[in-house]
Amino acid sequence: MSREAPVKLDIQKILEILPHRYPFVMVDRVIDLKPTESISGIKMVSHNEPWVAGHFPGRPIMPGVLIIEALAQIGGILAYASDPVDPRTHLMYFLGIDKAKFRHTVTPGDQLDLYVEVMQHRTNVWKFRGEASVDGTLCAQGEMLASIVAREG
């Protein structure tokens, strides 16, 4: 019985898919991608990130909204891999989050492991379940809703 090698994406491919740019790209690498099912990736949390100076001085903690944003972005990569659209003509908009929980802090130097799975997909609307962890410790989780729409103009 042979198992297919995991699909991996480097930062260059991620930048081709996501419209985000520094300092708002929250996914550094995709390490396993199963279209229509799930995706795993990482965000390397650096001391050079803009939020470090102010959240919180002397004890930097990655804001929970940025952890959720990382999950939303990797979910967008999963949607693109599952049902490709031209990223020059379409965008994925984050519509909402349910059941968000923050369980452990994330600090500079951490590798934030991201995992998202498809809960539901209908036409251009996606529902995902995601978890972010560091060294096997769950840090944040939630269910996200997103929609793919045509770019205006």
C-alpha cells in the first residue's frame, strides 16, 4: 500500500495565492495539503514583527486576532487548492468566526502549527474548523466562514 507524498508549498507559492503582503502574511509554509479536506502549515513567530513592541512591552504575546488570521489565511489556501480561482480576479473574504477559544500564549521564537479542515463547502462559501498549536499545545481554535468573490474594478 503506497501513501502519496504530502503536498507542500513554500512562501513563493503562498504569495502567488494570497493577496496579503508584509507585514500581514501569516503563513510561512504549507507542509501537508489534501484538497477539499485539510491543510497543515506553519507560521514562524519572530521578534521582528510589528506587534511585538506594543503587545505587551517586556512580555510580547501574539494577539489572538493574528492567530485567527493565520488560520483564515491557511484556510484560504486550502479553498484555492480545492477549487482554484484566479487570485488576480477573485478574493476570499473572511466572514466570521464561531466558537473561538484562546487556550495558551504564543510568543516570539515559537513555531505556530496551523491545521484547518473543511466542514462545509457550497458554491463560493466555505466553513472551516481550525486549530493553532505550539509544540503540541493547543493555543487557539475556532470555526471560520469565508466567501470567494470577484474583485471590483
